[in-house]
Amino acid sequence: MTGPTLQLRGVHKAYGDNAVLRGVSLDIDEHEVVALIGPSGCGKSTLLRCIDLLEPIDAGTIVFDDDDISWPGFDVNSARRNIGIVFQSFNLFPHRSVMDNITLAPRKVLGAGRSDAEAQAMELLNRFGLADKAGDYPDRLSGGQQQRVAIVRALAMQPKIMLFDEITSALDPELVGEVLNVIRGLKEGGMTMVLATHEMAFAREIATRVAFLDGGEVAELGPPEQVLSQPQQERTRRFLRRVTEAGRL
Amino acid sequence: MTTTSDAVPVYDPARLQAISARRRRNTAVSAVSTVLVLGALVLLVVTSPGWPAVRESFFNGFYARDVLPNILAGLRLTVILFVTAEPVILVVALFLAVVRGLSAPIFTPLRYLAIAYADVVRGIPTILLILMFGFGIPALNLQGLPDSPLFWAWFALVVSYSAYVSEVLRAGLESVHPSQRAAARALGLNQYQSLRYVVVPQAVRRVTPPLLNDFIALQKDTALIAVIGAGIEMTRAAQIYAFDAFNYTPFVVAACFYILLTVPLSRWADWMAARQRRRSAAAGGVL
Ligand SMILES: Nc1ncnc2c1ncn2[C@@H]1O[C@H](COP(=O)(O)OP(=O)(O)OP(=O)(O)O)[C@@H](O)[C@H]1O
Ligand SMILES: [Mg+2]
């Protein structure tokens, strides 16, 4: 491995006439935690979905560990094996128990045996305080528990990088903390992460760098103290002002 | 919850007694009213002027006993036809439904074929399909193909019901939110695995009640095979007998057996539908 783990170069993505991403460039090194902030609709979710190849990009390149995974025809399944993504709405499989949600991909994609996969899943569930939920179905869990299971499910594939798309915004306020704690734990473990978030305080605490996405590109990028406290750009200041005003209401 | 005073329910015996008295009264009221209504209906029918003639040709005890062995033999065939057709229909219909949802360019011709199949077949009355296949194909004397009209009539039922059932399954597949597929693909499952382990199981669960309704209809439509005179299936047995004796009691006997077959399935379908509603209410709908 030579360069950064993940390298975005001039990524463009449009839905019809709506040009959402207009040349996003960003390098993410191993063990980095990049917080993606920006107004609603600026393309945070779209960017994460493009990185995981859930959406094809129109122009630019996405290089992961020296492979251009965005090249048409690149084996998307093998690329996704190294990338884990967790969505705002959990998206657990409602017809499968927590244990089966977690072991499905390791067994079917990596070819792990049932007992190995379950042992690994139990270890992860233990680590995140969910061991007693292994046999439950998702509809029996609280939102916070569901989201933690979704994170465990992604981790079970042993990805090299994790993408989080506003994973706390569908949660009741008192459940946010338990999910953020999981992210803190992952950072201690050295996981490379990109997280789209509206929680500025959390971004400040956890991120090694903050990227402000606006107008389809990375408008400002830097350490959290700089981007969140002394932004260079007028539009970043405007956005942060709106966020703090909304917070006071 | 840390308060203790209200945690343990305190049962008031008088209240419990009042509740069970009320329950007993409700049961009594519904029993009495059911008997009254049924009694009135029976009375109305048997006192009407045409009743003796109707009883003679539709509810004749002698003919009923006489035809019973034939009908029972037919019952066996009906069940065999139904039980063998059902799994084949499910497989074919699932294949059709999945093919219609494939977007890759290589599947374009298959997708159009599946659409054409569903449209054409659903446009043809099942009885015409049975006549065409049951009489037509055996008459061709084709090498290597079975020449039994019964087989081809069975085949016509499979063709017809596959089209209907595939529409039900397709609705089920479309009702699974795209985010479920996205989650499966994001975990590295390929398109086939996402369908097999994530989308199809949820789709089938959701459409189980309408699927059961289709199978109730199929059970009854095995009677259509009688029109080509194949085998000794239930309606056919009744038909032969009725036309010999100018008495329609055999039809009534056959009808009773069909009811005996379909009512349990109907109750089961209702029970499944109710359970489904309870479940999705408990889950707070879908996310
Ligand atoms: N599948 C899609 N089809 C068409 N347009 C889409 C699709 N997904 C997103 N968009 C559009 O792309 C733009 C960016 O959406 P995106 O969800 O990426 O924003 P976001 O930054 O994640 O917003 P939020 O903070 O509200 O989650 C929006 O204008 C949205 O309407
Ligand atoms: Mg979003």
C-alpha cells in the first residue's frame, strides 16, 4: 500500500438534472476519522453511497488501496468487502434474528462456517453490550439497540473502512449516547471512518478532520478546531451560524 | 419503574365475578340468536312450495349413499392434482416474478417474455386452457410427450395459476423496501444472494394470505378438469351419475366435499392474515 486508504478525485454524480456532486476530492488516510458536514441535501448520503458503489458515479475516480473501484466493471462485491456502511434507518433484516443478521454475510460471502461466524458475532455482541439480544428479532429492540446491531453487522465483515450516514438522527435523544459510544470505541481501535453527521459537538470530539460539503464539492477541509471554530469560508460560517441558532431554539 | 405500590395488581373478587358473568351472558345471547336465525331460515326453506321437488332431486339420501364411493375416489384424485400442482406453480411463478424485476440488459428478452406470458395467460379463461391442452396436445400424438389428457389438463392449471400467482409474488417483491436490498448489497451479498436470503423471504411472508386465497381457488378449479372427461375426479364422478339418473344430489355431495377441503384452508388464510396484521402493528410498520 502506498497512498492514502481512500482517494476521491473529482467525483461527479447527478440525478437527472440535479447535479449533486460536482467534483468532490478527498484523501482519507488509515486510522483517520473524517466528519462530513453540510446543509441538508448537499449530498452527504449520496457521497457515502457512491463510495460503497451503491450508486454509479458519472465522472472522477474512487481509489481504494490502489484499486480504482469506480471503474465500470470492477467487481463491486469484492470492493464492498472492505467497506462497511451503516444507514440512518438501520435497515436490519426483519425476518432474521440478531444473530442471523450478523452472520448472514460472513457465511454467504466469506464462506465462514456457522459456528465460526456465530462465535465471532458473539464476541462483537459482547463487546457492544448486546449479548443477551442475539436470539431476538429486530422489532423487539429499541432504536439504539437496532443501530448498534447494524454496526456490529457491518463490522462482522471486518471492513478496512466504515461509513456512517447520520446514524443517530432517527433515534430518540436518550438513545444517541449509546450509539456514539460505539463510534468512540471504534476510534480507539484504530478504525478508519467517514461519518456524515449533524452533531457538531460530536464531530468536534471524534473527527481528525472535518469536511464541509456545499455546492457539490468539499468547500472547506481541516482539523475540527479550525473548520468548526475559525472557518475560512463565508459559506461555512453561514452554515455553522444556522446550526447553532437552530440548536438554541 | 421503581415505584412499588402499583406494581402488583390487586384483584377484586367481586369485579372478577362481574366480568365472568358478563362473558357468560354474551355467550348465551350469541348462541340463542344463532339458533333462532338458522331455525327461521330452515323453516322458510322447507315450508316453501317448491321444497319437495328440490329435496327429491338435490338432497336425495338414496342417490347420495349410492354415489359416495365414486365421489371419494374422485376426492383422492382432486387432492393429488392439487398437491402436485401447487409446488410447481410456486416455483414457476417465483421465477416469473423475479425475472420481471431484473434490470440488467442481458435479461431484457426474458423480462418481456415474462410480461407477455402473464398478460396472455391471464386473458384466457382457465377452462379454455384446459380444453386446448387437454384435448389438443394428446390429439397431436407428439413423440416423447405424455399423451394423457389428465396430465395436460393438470399442465393447463399450472400454466394458468402460475400467471396469477406470479402477479401476487411480484407485488410482494415490490413491497420490500429498496433499502433492504441496498443493505444486503452493501454487506457484499451479490444480486442472487440478496434476493435469496433477504428480499424473497420477506416478500413471500407478506403475500402469504393472498397466495393462500389463490390456492383455495386452485383447489376448486381442479373441478374444471371434469369437462374433458379425464380421470374420475370428483365433479366428473358426480356428472356421470347425475346424467344417468336425472338426479342432482351427486353434485351437492361433491360440493360438500369441496367445502370440506376449502373451509380449513380459508380459516387458515384468515388466521395468517390476522397474524400478519398483528406483527406489522407490533413492528410499527416498516422503516
Ligand atoms: N435516488 C435519488 N434519486 C434522485 N435524487 C436523489 C436521490 N437520492 C438523493 N437525491 C437528491 O440528491 C440530493 C442530495 O441528497 P442527499 O441525500 O445525498 O443529501 P444529504 O446531504 O444526505 O441530506 P440530509 O442531510 O438531509 O441527509 C438531494 O437533492 C436529493 O433530492
Ligand atoms: Mg443524508
